[in-house]
Amino acid sequence: MRRIVTLLMIVVLGLVVSACVTNPVTGQKELDLIPPAQELEIGKQEYKKILDQFDIYRYKGLNRYINKVGEKLVPYVQDKNVKYTFTLLDSPAVNAFSTPGGYVYITRGILAYLNNEAQLACVLGHEMGHINAHHVATLLTKQMLFNLGLGIAYMKYKKFRRFAPLIGVVGNLLFLSFSRSDEYQADYLGVEYATLAGYDATQMADFFDELERIEVSKNAVLPEFLSTHPSPPHRRERVIMLARKWEAIAKRGYYKIGRDVYLEHINGILFGKNKRNGYTIGNHYYHPNMRFTFMFPKGWNLINMPHYIGIVPKNQKGVYIKIFLKNGSIYELANKFSSHGFVLESKETRINGYHAFKVVRMVKIGNKVINQSSCFINFNGKTFVFFSQSPSSTWPLLKSKLEEPEKTFKRLTNPARIHVKNLYIKVIKLPDTMTFSNFLNRFKLSDKLKKKVYIMNNMYPDTLLAQGDLVKILVKK
């Protein structure tokens, strides 16, 4: 055992010595166990996973516009070996993020709250900063070394072994998000790239104000951009200071804001969730585009994703329902599902007039015995799969709840549930000088929607608008 531990320690020391590379941003030697080729491979793999979760949002020339703005920043990045890919995701979340290898993602949700091209450039530049500074690679390196150290301690110290699982979980949670210094550095780089490209990076400070207003609003959810990008104190003031610094270096005569051109490109984009792709009222789920509906257990949470629907109870681990489409007949899929584990039930049936096949099996995952059920339903020539699982010990108690969605699955025929309206952003030019509240009073908007409109414009009810100003409002259609 001692010999193995010694060899492992030599391996770790060798990795530390050989993996010191020069960071293209700082010019300093840093520990990095992830070579550039592997970073690129990680980025490619994550790209596929992300597009399995989210669709690309395609709207007129918006995708080309975002790519054009991103490409303006590329000449000013430090790592010239990275090729950038800018992807607009069809998600209402207010978010932007990046993965190694040059992959930058931005959601249509965050576009609704940006108010000019300069802010868009700063957000893209921030994510490019994370990539250039190899922040993800650094996190992965720290995680790898932590787990190596944990393994050595586990083998060397018997008393340590009882605490190792807990320490492993807690320790790895520390590596799930960027550090405050990483965020400061990404802010710095985002401002640097945007300013050198000719943008007024002080505009990013106004976007931070909007994020804070979303966070404190009782009718809004914490923006993903803040949950994945912890907000350091004084971030607003710091961005303004950095912008002035880089303006002095760039020495340009003019720095672009680009409000009108930006608003022109987002005019008409979808805001919030797309009800045509599924929505809930109480514990009823409706999908207008595919014309189906079902019920799910009261008190359980439904997650509506582009390629599947997830239903989970509160505070019950290992229990969930997943609904998705699968290629193949109900017989082929049922036969394949039956080939693994111990089959408890297998029967051909009909559900609300639709041909179906139900299989329940028992499997062992690790040291746990799990019951899994798949109900394959033929609906309009497509095979819907209602998959559910729970520990075998709780299966008898949960069985009726787990079966509720499949048993209540049927065709959606109610016109009121089919012909639902979505919210869209509409950009309007002010006909006269007036306050924002006087302008909004011309539209039939609820107080909740008015509050959203104020925030997305980063304005207030008493903000005085001049004739010809462009503002965003929300319309239903």
C-alpha cells in the first residue's frame, strides 16, 4: 500500500511540474492539466449536449448579427489559436455562458434585457474572456488534483475513509462555478475586447442595474446570468473604471452604443416561454403544437424542455417521470426495454383509445434496487415514451402517481387550450414627448407586464421619453 501511495504522489508531482503552461491572458505560468486539444474536444462534446437540451433560436438575421458583433471582438483576444462559435439558444432564461474551445452561448431571454449593441458586445466579450483565460480548464485541473489527493488520503489514512465520500461531494461542489477573481478577470477582458473594438463599454454598467432589478422583483426569477456568474461587489463601478482605462489606451474618437440598430434586430422576438411548445395550468399539461394533453401529480414540478418533459416530486431523490419521443414501434422499443433487468410486468394495452405497450422492470444501480417503467404509446404515428422510476421499496406507494401522466394522456381538442397566445417584443417609436407610464397606459398591459417592460428598458414610470425615442413593449399574439 505504501508503495502505491508513493507512486501516486510521484505521478501527481510529475503532473504538476509538466502541466505548468503560460496563460495567454496574464503571461504567467499556471497549472493546467487540460491541453488545448482536449479543451476543444470538451467544447465539441458540450456543444452536442447543449443542443440536445436547447434548440437554436432562428429569427430573421439575428443569428448573423450576433455572430458579426462577436467577430468584431476576435482580433483583440490574446489566444489567437481559438476559433469562436456564437450560438443563440431558444431559452427564456436571462443567461450567457461559454465552454472551452471557443463556444459562446447567449439566450433570447437575455437579449430582451440588453438595450444596445455595446452591451451585447460586452456580454459576448465576458464569455470570450473566460475562454481566453482558460477558466474552465483551471477549474477542471483543480478538481482533478483534489480527487487525486482524496484518493491518496483514502489509501494512506484508515480514519479518513469514513469521511471521504462527504469530503468528496463538498469539495467537488466548490469547483462548479467560477471564483470571484475569475469573474473580475472576465469583466476586465470583456471591457478590453469591446472597447478596443470601438464599443462604449460603460453601457455594461446599466445592464448590471437591470440584473439587480430582476433579482429584487417579486414577479421575476433570479436571472441565470447571476446564478452562473456570481456578482462581485462594486461590479458596476468597476466596469465604468475599466472602460475609461481602455478608452485612454484605445484613443478612439468615438465609441459605439448602437441602440437603434440593436433594437431593430430584436424587434419581434419571442419573450418568455413558448406556450405553443407546452404549458401547464395547475396539474394539467397542454401541448398545442402536437395536440396532446395529460395530468401529473399535484405538488410535483414539471420541467418542459425542447426534447423531453420531466416531472419530479419535491424532496424525493431517485423518483421521476420523463416523457419523450423515440424512433421505433411500440413492440421494438418494449422488447429492447425488456432485455435488461428483471421484468415484473409486460402487457399490450390501450390508453384512451391509443395502442400501447407497458413494461415494468427491476434493475440494480450501484447498491440500490430500482423499479423502472416504460409505457410506449402510439399517437399520430409517433411513439411517446412515458418512463418513470423509483426505489423498489417506495414503488407500491408511488405507483399510482407515476402512472398518472400515461393514463391521462389523450388528444388535445379544446380550442381555448390550443389557440394560446405568446408574448413578443415590439419596438415602438415615441410619437410625442411623454413619461413612460403615460406611454404604457395606451396599451392593455397588466401591472405585472408593465413592471417587466420598465425593467427590460431599464427605465421607470416617471422616465421622460422624447419624441422619436425607441422603446420595447410586450404584445400578445
